[in-house]
Amino acid sequence: MKKENTNSKNELHSNRSFYIPKRIIVALLTSFGLLVSTFIQTNFAITNSLILNPHDSKDIPIDDDDQLATKTPKVNWTSVELGYLNSIFYLGYLLAHIPSGFLVHKLSAIKIFLFPLLLLLILNLFMPLSISVITSTYKLNYYITGFVRLIQGLCAGCAFPASHGILANWCPPSERGRMGGFIYTGLYAGPVVGFFFGGFIAKYAGHYSIYYASAILGLIWSLAFVFLVYEKPSEHPTISEEELIYIEKSIAAVQSLYDKKETRSMDKVPWKAILISLPVWAICLAHFARGWTFYLLLTNQPAFLNAFGFGVTENGTLGSVPHIMTVIVALSSGFIADNMRLNLLWSTANVRKIMTCTGYIIEGTCLIIMCQVTNPYIGIALLSIGVGSSGLMVSGWHLNHQDLAPRYASVLAGFTAVIGTSAGIISPIVAGILTKEQDLIGWRRVFTITSLVLFVASLFYMIFASGELQSWATQTQSEQKIRLNSEKLPPSLGSFQYNVQEGSYSRNQDKNNQQSVINGNH
């Protein structure tokens, strides 16, 4: 039977020129799912300045010539209440991270990734209803909108930990920078799509059409994800034999030595060791710094650009430029990081530190300089360079969970995301306090604080970050002897020989085989 299956697979993929590696498809659709999630998060930010009555939004200037602003139905909410609606989304986002990390660790990464995002899409279709159709008596529409935002936050918060579970199952160690960088580029491509197209969609198709457009895009993605993505390579019905062997052989140095029953047990997660681990807290602080800047821009960027005098349409086009830069840098960072590790033979720790700290230091420096300029276009240029450079961290701390503890990567991702998302609750509140007048003076204070956060996180990460498998990430005595040599990637691949017919691994010291796998000749 096994020989028949092998022959059928060989016949199916006899024409190799048309074969697309399944891990590339998985990475593409996972990245697109993250894009949809952050695209939806921009919807409410774009509509904030359009749905307030003028007497309740003196601190949010609106272009009087913009027909969209005058035609948009208003609500009897204050700008402070809108701030609470922003925060409640990220409260739900924060609360979902650790439970979703547990569920990914115990159940299924693709299910925890897919189903919450489906619910997020469905709820987005009801946002216009909750805002404008439900009666405003006793502000019923406000409280229902707040409840919907909370549930949306819970759904969106599952995506990041689940993506780490998908990455752990499908990504060979030697491709971690490229594949991981590509996947997490989706997080930063969402604001590009949201801010750039959102303004045009709202202007020409109607104010609430933004919500419908993002939901429809997400539903199309979900269909592709259901039919094309599988939990593990071994479960994929059309994966080639070569790709299956390559992926499983690449990750075997870690996964084949884990006891599956122990891995599936929630009681075995070493929380005490995790909580006192300085490398983990280095990721947490880096995640907090990124959360501070990312969520600050995601929720307040339109208001900041308004302070520079830009209207709604300019807000959307110019506001997308920093995020376009982030996407470009993030995509490039994966190739740069893998080249450092495989060709220059730099340690994983040094690569993670350089990518993270370089991006943050450039970003913080640009924000400080931006605080001193008054020309709006120079300000946008500095913001674009600064925010764009932060894309380097996609191949920095973003992938560090996989280095420290591959078996607990989703749990670690959930834990650090709690710290990172807490910044999404704090930074909008700080911005609201410092920018009551919505002028440039207030925003200079906000970005000065943001720069300090970035510099402190960079210093801590440079000192305490690590790229080695941690001792607490293994449990048995045999596992504790396993240490990935961070100077050589992928680790010990040549020490395994996969037997296709028996479906097992055996020891093999063939150095030529190891070099072949490292070079990608599979």
C-alpha cells in the first residue's frame, strides 16, 4: 500500500516545472490571513473622525470641503468614548493571546487561526448595523458596538499565537528567516491596504462600505485557506515526496526527540522557568515597544495627519506610505537574516539582536527628528523611514520564540503578545491625554515618549536576548542533552536518514548529505 501511494505521488508530480511548494502556499495564505486581520482593525480608525457630531469632536479637525464628511451619518458620541472603543478592542485582543496559545499547543494551529478570523469577519459585517441602525436611546448603539469590538478583539488575538504553530509545523529551520519574515509581513501589509484603499472605498462607495469590503475579502481568503492549508506536511494529500522529506528531515533534530504525550500535556508547560527567563523578557520588551508604535499609529494615525493639515483622502494615501515601507523592509529582512546565518555563519542570537535593535534605533531617531520639523511632507518622510526600518524586527524578535522553545512557540507567542498588546491599550490613552488640542506640540510629546520606549527596549534586547534552545524547553534527560548549535544551521540535519517505506528516521553521519540539505538541494 505504501509503495502504491509513493508511486501515485510520483506520477502526480512528475512534471516538476508546475509544482509550487506547499509550504509556500501555506506561508502565503497565513500571511494573507494576518493581513485581513489588521485590515479590519483599520476600518474603525478611518471612520472615527467621520461619525462624530462636530460639537463633540472639536479636537478632530475635518476638511470642510470633503463631501464624505458631510454625507456621513453622525452619532452622539464623544472623542473620549471613541477612545474607549479603541481600547476595548485591544483588551479583548490581549485576553485572547495566552488561551489561544494553549489551544494551539493542545489542539490545532490552523483551526485556532481560521475559526476566530471567520467570526471576526462576520462581526465586521454587523458593525455598520450596530453603529447607525440600532437606536441611540440610552446610547444603546454605543454599548452594542463596544461589545462587538470586544469580541472582535478576542478573535483577532488568536491569529498571532496560531501563526507560530503553523510556522513550527511547516518551516525548515534554514528557511525560518525568509518564511517567517514573509508570514509576518502580512501584519504590516494590512494597514497598507486599509489606509490606502479605505479612504477611496469610503469616498466612492459609501462610508460603511469599508466594513463590507474587508469582510468580503476575508471570506474569499477563508475559502482558499480551508481547501489548501493542512495542519502538517504529512497530512497534505498533494505534497511531493521530496518536499515532505525535506521539511520533516529539517525539523527532526528537535521534534523527533520529543515525547508526543508530554508535548500535548498542558501541565508540562514550564511556566516558572518561562517567567524568570531573561531571553523571554527580552522578547516581551521588544514586543511591547513594537506594540506601542504599531497600535499608536493604527488607532491615531488619521488624527496625527489631521494635525499636519491633511484631509481625509490625503490621510489615506500618505498614511499608507510608512506601512508600505515596513512591508518592503520586512520582506527583505528574511533574506538578509538567512544570509547572515547560512553564508556568513553568524549566530542566531547576533542576527536577532542586529535586526531588532537596528530597526528600533533608526525608528526612534527618526521620530525624535520628526518632532523638530514643521514641514508636513518632511514629517511624513521621516515617519516613513522610521516606521519602515522597524520592519527589520520581523526577522528579529518576531522569530525568537522558535529559537528559544520550538515546542512551546505558540505558548510563548501568546505570552509575549499579552505584553505587546498591553501597549496597545496604554499608548492610545497616553496619546489622548497629551493631544487634547490635536496640535503638533502634543504629538511631539507622544513621539518623544515613543522614542524612549524604543531605545530602552533595544538596550534590554541587546543585552539579554538569546538564540539558543533553552534548557526549560526540554523535559527528559535525553532531551536536556540536545542543544542546537546556533553557529550552524540547520542543526544536525545530516545526522538523520529518512526511510520512506518505513516512515522512520535513522542515524547517518554523511556530511555530504548534511551540506546538500543546507544548500537546499533536496
